[in-house]
Amino acid sequence: MMSGSMTDGTEMKTAASPSDCAIELRGIVKRFPGVVANDGINLKINRGEIHCLLGENGAGKTTLMRILYGLYQPDAGEILLTGVPTKIRSPKDALVHRIGMVHQHFRLVPTLTAAENIILGLDEGTGPFLNIRKVRAKINKIANAYGLAVDPQAKIWQLSVGQQQRVEIIKALYRDADILIMDEPTSVLTPQEVDQLFSTLRTLVDDGLTIIFITHKLDEVMEVSDRVTVLRKGKVVGTQLTSETDKPSLAKLMVGREVVFRVEKTPVHRGDKLLEVTELHALNDRGLPALRGMSFDLYEGEILGVAGVSGNGQKELAEVLTGLRHATRGRVMLAGKNVTNHSARKIAAAGVAHVPTERITMGTVPNMSIRENLVLKSYRYPPVSHGMFIDYRYAKQMAQQAMKEYQIIAPSDETAVKLLSGGNIQRLVLARELSGDPRLIVAAHPTYGLDVGATEQIRQILLQQRDRGAGILLISEDLEEVMTLSDRIMVMFQGGVMGIVDGAAAKIEEIGLMMAGEKQGVSASAQSTNAKVA
Amino acid sequence: MGWESWLISTFARALAYGTPLLLGTLGEIYAERSGVLNLGIEGMMIMGAYAAFVVTSKTGQPWLGVIVAAAVGGVFSLIHAFASITLKANQVVSGLALTMLGLGLAGVLGRSWVGLPLFTPLTRATVPGLSAIPIIGPGFFTRQCLLAYIAMLLVPIMWYILFHTRIGVTIRAVGEDPATADSLGVNVARVRYLCVVVGGIFAGIAGAYLSIYYRPAWTAGMTGGIGWIVIALTIFAFWNPVYGLVGSYFFAALYFLAYRMQMWVAPSILKAMPYVFAILILIFVSRGTLQKRMGAPAALTLPYTRGEE
Amino acid sequence: MLKVLTPKWLKIERRPVPSGGVIFLVSIIAIVAALLVAAIFFAAYGVSPISAYRSIIGGALGNWSGISETLRRMIPLLLCGIGLTIAFRALFWNIGADGQLLLGAVAATGVALFSGLPGPLLLPAMFFAGFSAGALWGVIPAVLKVKLGINDVITTLMMNYIALYVVLWLIHGPWRGPSMRGYAYTDMFPPAARIPVIGQSHVHWPTLVLGIVLAVIMYIFLNRTRGGFEIRVVGENPHAARFSGISELKTIAIVMVLSGGLAGLAGVGEVAGVHYQLLDPTQISMGYGYTAIIVAWLARKNPLAVIITSFFFGVLMAGGDVIKVNLGLPFQLIHVFNGLIMFFLIGSELFMNYKISIRRQ
């Protein structure tokens, strides 16, 4: 729909003179203990373009942009802004040079209002006093110009994720940013919100702004960018005009080999009904309704994917099912037994495994050893413990075996978990949760933040579990993942089920609309479910 | 007639005893809003009390005593600021250490001052106009220490600064989400230092009020746990200066009313009452806090290091 | 701020896991530094710091009477300190060991004077009652914290004051000893309610032995048992504890039963091993509960190490008495000491967790 105008724009920019180079990075090196995050990166960003930085998780995109934004100092290399070597020592410096950044995890203070967040840290020449009316007027002006509607008086925690992102963009524009760094901005949006964001970005570029857009999604690169630079393992592997490349060649650059977009999946062998959720209600941490009458079934041997914009009750659903959150109403039946509001301990003992979203803050004890983390749930039963004592020798054997089986790479089983990489931690969580062959696996964002290798491996493990006969509830914000792995897809919106569709037949547009709250084809899928139940 | 004079005397005593609580609470609210829990109030208060007493005794100038006490409180609080902000030490332990150090230091330094009389305590004043209001006037605005009025006046000022100025936005942001504040160019450490020192200054003044007005004499340990009650009141106040005022006076009134029961209850039991009240008050407000989740600044007690969120 | 204070040629890196040697070395340096700063006070009082420290060490360890004073101080510090290591492991801020100790003393006194139990049962019953009373005093803030989210520092502290006034009320009122001529003490305990001591000293050795045995038991409990595992998980990561189905209420309650109970045992020791009566709370406790916080912190929350650190603070306390008597210095100097040591200790943790080196150009 926008390809025509895009091509024109690209051609114009290709012809631009070298002085139009807004940013040049030369030989940027950044090391962290044990990793070289950026390894001699050279990059030129032209004024007035949307430049995508494409790469897998861990390729060094965010690190590079944090250097540009002054959050990190490079160990070597220099930054040139319109040809002038510049030191950016802090975000404040970056703002002086009119660089703004919208972080992947928003940098907004939840208890402050949108307006307060926007003016935080600014000195507008009014001393300590605030002319809140003037601030609001300026916010509204920006909002109207770029289609960023938001209530300046609302507290951040009252806003939806999409609205929060708009506050972030306004925050940068309010500071007269003319270079805008967007770090994975679409991961929390519905497809419709993504379209809206893209049109905002285009308006901004038309007004002369330069946008650096970090992503690992190829579709977005093709849709929004003028040029694209691919990073792999901290190095630039290529910069191309978007109009002169295509998805497969970008994917090859990104991963370093041909990518299989489809996971090999055996046909589903649905078993008995494993989980029956009826009219489930629960509150969120703030005491507001998060689940409002959810009902669905899950069968043995199938993966039920849960799609939805984050914050629509997915986290609460996982917590209620695993006994971590109290259901205010409704019923959860596990293999015919009522387990509603049983304790986490009882539910785990009944064969429910939980791979939590917060794998570090919740799924592990970072200061304790791999060994102790592996027995975090089994420590209370034989053979790990006898009477009141834990058999650490047995635990050691168990840990070493699990480390081998799940390829957890560490010097020893006594290594503290906080020293492990993300992939190793997730494999550790899986090793623990899947030991003892659970019947139900509640997996929330199991591959979030992992590299391609680890992601593939973890998806394989989940599929093996499914083939073994376990029922899997797969919650993910990665729509591609949900569509790839799921046998059926359930879309959640505002704590309810918008619809359940067949995984193989699902269309992304349809799911997108449901994620935005529009009922689609519910009756059909509900019927098919009912038919199977009957 | 009886109930009127009863009410008036209750108000008057509530204001008199509530003032050091209010001063301490105002300061602690600022420190905690910026993300630093300071359990050293008791230590800073006793240092202020000592300094005010000595300066006033030597110079005969009680207001000079107040100023020096404020300075001493502020400087003393820097120890906690340095430990908890710069060295990122555990705030609970550091605050306790500050209290120990303060109580010890004031005891050592003040040994030769014990039992000496003070000839020039802070004087009382009556507010013209306001004192004519029935009951409220004689209760709150008649023959009280000038510091009590100043403390009262500080409440709206501190409230306005916290909720309606740039400074306040910055302080609250630093206490809720220092990484975000940092990413916008706010100097997190500086804001926190400033707020801790404000807390120290207020605690110092509260100490001066005790030693050169409330009980114009010096004894080691004369703060008698007021610093701890301040910590409880800060929670009760939901980190809001206006509720801080309500809490301080309410608490002081309860304390006074308990004393009125001396005819029936043993004095030791009455002396334990403030601490029982403090716990009861916390139980009372906890129901609201748990549900609404309003309250404690999210980054309270958490040291901040860039890039380690 | 660290950046502001750090010259360019210094490099500060996070140390992943500090080794035992580093911890020990840094702790020793911190104590030495604190003692050096404290030397300024001696100098200010016109006492040579060297002779002051010599008389502290000499007074506390130089002869039997000094050693016995040191051991006498060590006993309550040991018992309270072990309890606090457990509480701190669970990240429960028990600042209330002093109150728990007093309540233990009260319960022991009640049993000793008013139970009418036969002689041989008296002492065991007193220890049991003291443990229970301390545990009860400790469990209240535990429940308030887990159930209502009320700050543990404040409640435990407030309960110290309440305990103090409970003791004062008892000795001025209902329990004032008829044979004490109007003084605010209870009557003396019967001989069967007194813990045996070594010679003429105040070293009630059975309590000391009990403390050392309990240190070993608690070390094993924390590191080898299911209960200890749960306590450590709750303390390290309460979210993970909830996730793995560990009951926070149960765990914290157990922690505070142990922590308060051990402090209660210390109270039993003081009244049944030293004073043989209930008397003014400042004489019973002398701030043991507060000093024990430093004892536990210095021991890095390890019950076995408390045996050493409580001995060290026993030396300091006994030495404090010596400088008070011999050099005429105010006894509050010991609080200054404690405060300084605590500051240097927590300040030193930066050096444990971060590696500071000289940056090569």
C-alpha cells in the first residue's frame, strides 16, 4: 500500500550527498565480561531516512544504540555527528545533540502522569516551577501533528502499552529530537497499532527526522525502512537499500546460513481432555479485573497457543493455572479433578510444569548454584531428600545429568545461576520443569530474548513434550512463534477469549483483528471445539 | 464548658508533642521519596538536640542553636548518604549504624552537660487573628513554640514542591525509577544526596525543638525513640506531607490521651503506648496499602548503578 | 556518584562471586580502619590510643577476670547472633533481638519464682519458657509482615520498647520483690533456678555450651535440610519461593520462632546465670540485641562464624568496661565503636563485590 511512495523516497535519498550523513559510527568496540557485544562496527545513517538495524537477539543492536545514546561508553571507536567527531558521555549529551531513544522496555515512571514523564529532567527556563498549562499545550501540538493521541494528565500505569509508546515518542519530540532511535518498538503492539506507528514514523521522516529502527523481524524491515544494516555477533555483515534486497537474503545475512521458517511438526494426536477452564475470573496486582470469565479446554498431546497483546491477562492466566494467583470466580479442572485455587505446590505435584515469563526473577534463584536451582521443586520429595535432610550428593548427580541432557554449559554444577547466559538459564528452567514428565506445561514466552540456536532447541523440546502426550499452553508475544508451534490458537483480549482458531488454517490478519478486540470467526471454531468435546 | 477546655488542652498538647514528629516525618518523606530509607533519624535527632543545647547554653541564642542543629543534622546525614548512595551499602544496616553512632557520639560528647539548666529556651508565641478562632485558636495558635508554626507552614510548601514543581517530579521519578530518570539526564546520586540531607536537616531541627524547648535540658537518649515513630509515621502518611501532618498530630493526641489515664494505668504501660499505637496504626493503614498499592516508592532501599537494572 | 568520585585511572568491575579469602581480608581491614578512626576519640580525650587499645585487650583477655567478663558478654551475643543470621538469611530484618531477649528473661523469671515446679525441672522449664516467649515476641512481626506487608524493621523495633516497658512495669508493680525493701527488683531466684557458673565468675558455662552446639546445629540446618533450603530461597528470591510453592508465611514464621527463641534463651541466661533476678532492662541487656546485629553481619550470616564474631564483640564490650573504669572514658564510646565498625563493614562490601584495579593506559 505504501510501496510506491517508499520507492520514490528511497531514490531521492540514494542520490543524497555525503554531507547528508547524519551519523557515522567508526570502529565501535564494546566489551562486556565474557562477550564482545560490538566488534569494530562501522555504520552511516543518512539524514531523513528510516534505517533498520536488523539482527538476532544478542547481535549487538541495542548495545550499539545505547552507545549512541550515551548509556554506554565504547571501548574503542568514534561517533561523528554530521561529520564532526563527538563524545556522547550521557543521555543528557545525546539530548543536547538532539538524539532521542524509545527503549524496548519503556523508560516511563508508572506513578507519574504522561506530562510529568515528558518534562522529566528538562530545564525549560522556568526554574523549579512548572507551567503545566504550557506543557500540555506543547504536548497536544506534537500529538496532533503526528497522530499521537494521549491524555497528558493520565498516570502512566493507567495507559495501554500502545499509548505508553506514544508518550515515549512525544517525550523525544518534546526535546526537539531530530534523530529517533526505536528499539524493537513493535513487539508489544497489535498489528493495527503497528500500522499506526509506521504511519507516524513516515510523517516524522517527511518532516525531516532521521529514524533508526531496531528489529529482528524481516517483514517490518521490508515494510518500513529505506535502508537496512544487518548485524551478526557484534559485526556489520552488510548494509543495503531495502528496495534492492528481499527477505530470504536478509535472513541469510542475519543468521549466517539458510533459515528454515517452518518447524518440522508431526500431525497432532489429540488425547483426552486435560484442562477445562470455566468462567475464570481473577484480579491483577493492582486489584483490577484481569481475567473476566475465561473458558477453554486443552487436550493431551496438543499445543494451545495464546496470542494477544501483552497485558490482556496472559500473565494472570498462567499464574492462576499454576496456583500462584487466586481465582475470584470460576473453575479449573485438571484431568477431571477440580484444582481451582489449590496451592502452587499441590498443582505442581499434580503434574503441572510452569516455564515463567520472568525466568530470572521468578524461575531461578540467581545467587544459588545450578544444582540447588535444579531441585527447586523436587527438593521436598525423595529421592532428593530423606526426612528433613537434602541429599546433596544425589542432587549433584541429578544436576550433572540434566546439564548434559539439556546442554547447560557451565564450569560446574556449583556455578551460581546469575553467571549463566539467557539460553542456559532457560534450558535450566526447562530441565527442572520437565523432569518427571508433567502432564500440563504452561510455557510463557519460552524463547523470549534467546538466540536462534537456543530458540530452535527449546521449540524442539516443546514439540517433543507434545508428542509424548503432554498438553502445552504456549503464551507468547511472538505471533510467528505461536503460529508456527500451535495446533490451536486462542486469542486473549481484556481478560477474555476472543476466539479459538485452528493453528494450520489461521490467518495473521484475522488473529490481529481479534487481538485488537474484534470478534472473528468465533462461532466456527467454538463449534469445532464443541463438536470434538461431544 | 468541660469538654471545651478538654479539647483545647488536647489540641495544644498534640501540637506540642506532634511538632518534632512532624518535622522528622517531613524530612524522612523527602529522603524516602528519592529512594533512600534512612533509619538514622534517631541518631540525627539526638545529634541535633545535643548541638542545639550546647550552642544555646554557650551563646544564649536559641535560634542560633536551631540553625546549628539543622547543620549538624544535615552533615551527619551525609554519612548515611555516602554509605548508601555512593558505596551502595545496605540502607537498613547503614541507617541503624547511623543511629548507633549518633546515640553514642551525643552520649560521649554531652556527658559534661548532663543536668545543667538552660536559661534561654525557645520562647512561645501566639498567632494574632488565628488565635481568636474558638477552640482551634486557643488549641493550636496560642502560646506555642514558633517552630511549631513554622513546621505547620512547611507542610503546604513541602507538599507543593513535591507534587507541583520540577524538583518534585524529579525526586519522585528518582525514587520510583532511577534508571529512567538517569536516561533523561537526571543526576540520580545528586538528587538522593540532596533529599537525604534535607531529611537530616529536619531531624536536626526536631532535635533542637526537644532539647531547647520541649524539655529544655540535656540527657543522653532524650529523643527516646521518637526517630523510630517518625519512620512509622512516614508510612502512615503514604509519603505525603499533608498526611504527615495529620498523622503526627493524631499520634501525639493519642499519646496525650493515654497519659490522661494515669489514674488507672501504671506509668510504664502508658510509656509503652506510643509504640503500641505505632504498630496499630501501621496495621490499620496496611489494609489500604495492600489493595491500592499506593505508597512506597518503587526503588526504596535499592541502590542505583547505571546499566545494572 | 561513584563515577564522580572515581579518578580515571581506577577501574571498577563487578566481582561475580567474592571468595572466602577476599571476604575475610576485607572484613579485617574494615575493623582495623574503624578502630583507627575510633583512635581519634581517645586522642580527643587525652588518652593515647595505643595505651587505650592495650588496656582494652589486656583488660578483656589479660587475666582470668577479664576473660570471664569477655565470655559472659559473648554468651548473649552468640545466642542472639545465631538467631539473627537465620533471620537475615531469610531477609527478615529482625532488629528486635533485644526485646525478644527481655521477654525470654521475663518468662524465665516467671517460671523460677512462681511456677512451684520441683528443683530438677526448674531450669529446663525456664529455658523452654524463655525460648517460647522470645519466639512469640518474634513471630508477631513475622505474621504482620507476611500477612499485612508491615515493615519488619519498625515492628521489631517498636516491640523492643514495648518489652522494655513490660519489664519495668513488672519490677515496679506486680513482681516487685517483697524482700527487696522497695527497690525495683524481683526476689532472688531459688538455687535450683540458677545456672551453674565457673568458679566465682559470671560465666554460666551450660548456656555457652548450648550456644556453641546451637551454632553447629543451625549451620547444618541452614545448609543441609529442607527447612534451611526454603529459608535461603525465600531470602534470596521471594518470587522464586512463591513460584516453587514454598509458603512464605510458614518459612518466615519458623525463622522468627528460631530467631526470637534463641534471643529468648539469651535472656534466660542473663537472669538465671548472672543476675538471679529480674531487674532494670538496661542492666539485663546492655544492648546485646543491637550489638548482635553487627555480630551477625560481620559473620556474613553464617552461624558458625558467629562463634568467632561474638567472641570479638565480647572482647570489645569487656574492654569497654575497662576503659570506663580505668581511663574514666564515657561508656557510650562503645556505641561509637559499634557504629563505626558497622559503617566500615557495610562500606567494605563494595570492595568485596567490586574489583577495583588500576587502569592501564
